[in-house]
Amino acid sequence: MRLQLPPPPAEARPMPFPWIGALAPVLAAALLFALTRSPLSLAFAALGPLMAVAALVDGRRGSRRTRRVETLRRADELSRLSVDIAERHDAVRRRLATTAPSARELIAADAPSTAATPGGPLLVRLGLGTVPSGLDLEPQTLSDRPIAESAARVTHAPVIVDARGGIGVVGERFLASVFARTVEVQLAAQGQAIDEASVSIASSLAALPARCGVVVEVCGPREARIIRGPGHEIGDSFEPEMLGAPEAASRRRTLQGTVPAHAELRGLLDARAAGVGDLSVAFAVAADGPLTIDLLADGPHALVGGTTGSGKSELLIAWMLALASAAPPERLELLLFDFKGGASFDRVTRLPHVRGLVTDLDGHGVDRAAASLGAEMRRREDTLRARRARSIDECDDLSRLVIVVDEFAALLGGRSDLHDVFADVAARGRSLGMHLILCTQRPTGVMRDSLLANCGLRISLRVVSAADSSAVIGIDAAARIPRSAPGRCFVTLHGDPPVEAQVASGDELILATIVDDLVASGRRGSARTPGFLPPLPARIPLRDAVRAAGDGATGVVLGRLDLPAEGRQPVALWDPARDGALVIAGAPGSGRSEAARTIARGLGAAVLRGGDATAVERFWDGLHDGEQPLVVDDLEAILDALSDDHMAALADMIPSALRARGRRVAVTVASPVAGAVRPMLAAFGSRLELRAASRDDHVLAGGGARDFDPDAPAGSGRWHGASIQVAIDDTHDLRVDGRGGPGDEGEPDEVGFRAGTLTCVVSVLPGRRVAQLATRQNLRVFDVRGAGAQSLADLDADTAHVVVGDPDGWQNAVHLWTALADADVVYDGCTVSQYRLVSRRRTVPPPLADLEGRVWLSRPEQPARRAMVDWTQDTIAGVTT
């Protein structure tokens, strides 16, 4: 790196004597004297030299002042540059110290500092000396040379060399041996005490092996120099680190052996001894061979720490494969929590031991998994209590459940209730056969003491800080594991000194082969009870749900309930006698139409669609009919088609119509809190809540904000406070086209204008109706404004008589009111208010579909009912009403 020295102050140029300034006043005085002849004017000639001398003195003073300022400025910049150089030198010292810790630091930490990459450099520290800093300063003056030379060299810095190829040491035998011991400690700490990195000692350079890449001459206890070494100048002196025999003898086990840089998982699994416990497995290799870890004896729970890229997922995969190889699925189950994106456990999910996988993509899967764990604990407790057993060891038919969590901090997500669940498992898991393997990047501040106290087995891969390492294994050694050594870890059992190990691994093909073998040889017995309740499938055929309900089921099959807290998934039933009328609420695409189809199948009815042309008529009639079942899909569409008068009448009618608990009425709505639906839903005894359109709608409908799942599959919802998946009727033989439903007994009767009778027509289109009726044979048409009582007194027996008028015309035709009361009256296109105005009745006629020819027909002493008139036919219809 190149720094810039500040430029030196500019040299001051001598100021010349101002001759022009001195002569100008003299010339001026001479000219003045020539003009005035006054001797006094000659006095001005003396001002010239005086002003010139003053200007010369002032200019030189300003020049000296400017130079002093520039000199002070450069001194200040040099001071700041010196501080910057010192900081950069410190940074170089720290970097070198981190790159290659000293032998004493390695012994104090009792752990390796580096793991050399095969074929890469093998760095060791020789001592402290002067090394290049990488700073290049170009001197501006002779006085700058000491500064530039000082910046280019870092004093009292670690002197590091590459030991790959061997190090040769020459000098007095004792001093050379002490220095060589220091280098050997560093090599052993890195697990690289191999031939190509050996240390040779000789009394002279000629006696050393020719292959030594680095040669050091030890001149004394505090002085040594480099004879040969890439990156160092020949003759560079330094203060060697000298390690005495007692210090070297204090090395612990982790520095004595050589931990391999790689271990094959397949070989460890094949070499497992028979007869050991189901949870005693070897998936890592220490300095003295395979490291056996017994989750039951060493745990009963484990904590694994490691930052990104340290090999946590590979460790968990190796551990689970080892466990699956050690025990059949009848004796061991695995429940997996992957909160690192959902793909960490893809390689082992096919194992027959895996009872469930919960990821951070599952939405509400965490809640139901926690509830399932609670149910599993209660089930195991009940089993032990019933058998008067103290632990699972006395119950051969209970399997052990190992719960593996990758990234425990992300799973908690600030939710203390989940921490309580896992703390409960940790406290009582040993006797119940439930074991935790909790993995996290930063254990500090994440796990409570109540949970940590039960994690006797601790494993730490590389972590980012000494505090994280100490939180897991009690020492800071894991913070110094290099990035180039994934899978390198330290294992501590119940406070024993940490043991360095390398996690075994294998390529994708080997892992897939291991899984295939376990799948082929470890099929789960059908009589075993699973340790984890799987989520409900997104699609449940109705025929399967009906078959599961059995012949003795009371009510209509809706689907399956998910009760993880109870460890069961029973069939959901709707019993109208118990639950009352049913409303199904859900946004478009939530499965409400399929739910209506499922219910209609159970009731043996058809689905009435709100968008059908005659839906309003059939819905109205179905409410009045207390016997037939009524299933309506999209109630809002029906209510939107009703007038205000009919809505008011419906609001009064629904409570009485649904008062009977046995009414078999089910409707679907998009939102139970919006529009005209809301005041009517109180009459419904039960509600099936499917996915709402938004979280706000879900909360307004009475749901919890945390329960809202925008990605829930169609048919997923809540029934009586529990999760449900509605069964799907896929037989395709149920009528859902708007025909054959409640209140559908064919089209309304057609009005026939009978000969010898009088029919009154109240129409909002009187002119058009008169013109249409006038074309018919044997039909005499009167306009209400021109008809008189006398003209209607005598009716021709062979002719039908019709009086047509608008509502206001009939209201004003007082002389025809008697005829109106005694005749058939057709209300064409009238509103309920107009009907009441003309008929003088307070009852509300049934709603009409928005179809041509739909009318109300009112007869004396009879309530109004629906009828049809074909206004376009040319002949008189027969008497059909």
C-alpha cells in the first residue's frame, strides 16, 4: 500500500529592491520644482528611497511568516501520518498473530489454531522480528528518509514462514533443539506433523537435508536469523520463541495426536460394533480413532454450536444416519425441525425413522408440532403410569424419539411458549425416551439456563467469537477453527476436557446409497404408534372420510380434524340437531364451494348456487320449507338480488326458520362480517371458517392474528376451535346446476286469461302490456283510466276481460276497487311497496327471479304467489292457474 508524504514548504525567493518605486518620487519632485521653482518641492524626493526600503522590509517579513506556517502545517501532517503508520503496523501485527498463533498461545488454549489445506501453505511462527509492512513512502526531502524506512518495516511482529517442505535449524545443539520443539508444537497443533513438514536439526548448513525450504540459524537465546526462506531476506534477524520441556509436556490430549482432515462416514457405519446401545454411535474421528458419542449416556440432550459454513448440517446428517444404522425404526424415531430454509434434511427424509419434518416454510407447522410434542409426552407418561414403569427402559414397545433442530434461535423467533415446550422435554425427556439435538449459530443469549442445564453433550464447530465457544464447550478454542476446516469440532461430555474431532462425511452418492440401504432394511412395523402426528393432507377424498367415520356416525361428514395436542385426527361431523344451521365463511379459492358440495352429498341434496337465475326464489321457498335440506353456495349473491323490503322480511324470517335445531341448512359466505350477511349469521348455530381474504378479515371474524395463513390449501380452516381439512366429493354425480334443490318444484304456473272472467293487471309498463294483449283473440282489454264500473258489469262468457293500469292509476281508480278485490290480480314488475299500495295487504310476496314474465298473482282471500305470463303469445292461454 502506498502512502503520500506531505510536500515540503516552498523555498522563499529573495525580494528585489524596488528601484522604480524609489525613483518615481524623485522624478516627481524634480518636475514639480521645474514648474513651481519652490525649494520645498524638492523635499518630496526623499520619500522615494524611504518607501522602497519599507516595502522591501515588509515583503521579507511576510515571506518568513508564510514559511513558518507551511513548516508547522507539514509537521502536523507528518504527525498524523506517523499515527496512521503506527495503526497500520499494529494491524499487520494482529493479522500475523491471528494467522499463526504462538506455541504458548496454543498450549494455553489447548486447541488447534489452523488446519492446513491439502497442498496449501502450512504457516508457523518463528518468533518476533522485523517484517515488511507493505507501505511504500516516497521521500520528499532528505529528512523524510527515516520516516519512509520506518514505515516500510514493522518491528516486533510475528515472523511467519511456510513449513511445507520442512524447516532446518542450525546452531548450538541445545538452543536449536529448544527452538525446534517450539516449531513442532505448532505443527502438532495443526495436525500436520508429517514428513513434508518435519523439523531437522544440524550443527551446520551443509549437514541439513537439501529439501528444507526454510533454514534458521539460532545465534543465541534471544537472537536468530533466516538463512533461507521464501518471502524473507537472507540474514533477517528476529527474536526466536523458545519453549521449554516442561511447557511442551503440559500439552493436553488434543495437541498430542493428529486429527485427520477427513473421515469417511460409510467406513464408520460399517465398523460399528454389535450389541451397543441404540443411541451410541460414532460419526466423527478423534486423534486416537473413531469418537463414540452416546446420546443417552452422555446427554440425554445435545447442544451443537457452529456458524454458517462450519459444517452443522453435515454433522446432523452424519449423526442421524449413524442413529438410523444403529436402531430399527421400531426403536428409534426422528422428528426434524429445519429452520435454515427447508432443504438441510432433504437427504434423510426418506428414512423410515423420520416421523415428521417442520421447516420455516410451514407457516403454522411449528404450533402443531409443539402441540404434538406435548401430546406425545402425555401419551408416554400415561403408558408408563399404566404399566407402573419408572422409565422407557421398562417398556419394550415404546421407541425413543430424537428431536433434531437446525437453527434453534430461528425456531424460537422470540416466542417464549416454544422455549417452555422444549425446556419441558429437556427436563423430563430422559425417562420418557425423548432426546433433543439443538443446533444454533450463536448460543449466547438464545438458550435459557433451564434448557442448557440438561444438555450434557456439547459440540462446537467453528463459531464467530470466543464467547460463543465458551458458552458451548467452556473454552474459546472453537473460535480459532479456520474456515478451511469444515467439520472440525470440539466435543465435551458433562464438563470433561474438550476432545478435538473431525465429523465424518461422504459425497452425495455415498449418502444416497446409505439411505437406500436403510430404507430397504428398516421398514416400519404397522403396529407402532408414531411419535409425531403428521399434518393433514391437502386433499381428503370424501369416501375415505365417510369410511373412517363408520356406519354409526351421527351427522354429516365434513372432513378430518387436526388435534395435535390430543395426538389424533378424528372425522369432523356436522350434526344439525346438535350444532344448528351451518355457515361456511371463506374467501374465493378457499374451498367453500367444495365444502358446500361435500355437505350436500351428506344431506342427499343439491347445491343452490347464489348466481343461478332462480336462486332467490328457491332460497326463499327453502327457508319456508322446514322439511327439505337447504345448501346454498354464495349467500351474498342471493341477498344482493333481494329488495330492501325482502331483506327486512328475511331478517325477521331467518331466526324463526332456523330456530329448530334440526334444520338442515348450510350456506357459504365470503365474509361473515361484511354487508347484509352479518346481522343474519347470529341465527346460525355453527360456523366453518375457511381461509379469509386478508388478516384483517380473519381477525374481524374472531380469529387470532397468528392463526391466519394466506397459503393455506383449499378446504383448510377451523371447526369448533380446531383445524380441519374439508373432504372433497369427487364423484361428479351430485346435482349442482341449480335444479332439483329445495323449493324447486318446476317453473311457476302460467297465468291464463279465462273466458268469462276479469283479470286485473298492475304493471309498471301498462302501455306495452295493453298493446301486447290487444293482439290476442277473444280477449277484451281495458285501460284502467278508461274503464268504468258499468262497462265491466256484464262480462261476455266467450271473452276474457283484462284491465291494465300502472300502480298509481289503480290507486286513483276508486270505482274499480271492488272489482279489484274480487278478481285475479297480476302484479307485473312491481315493487313490494307498489304491491302493498294496490293490494292493501301488509304481507310481503315472495321474491321473483329477474326473468321475463315473472309476476305475482293474487286471488281473493289467498296470499300472493309467483306466476308466469307470456306477454308475447298470440292466443289466449288455457286455464292453468
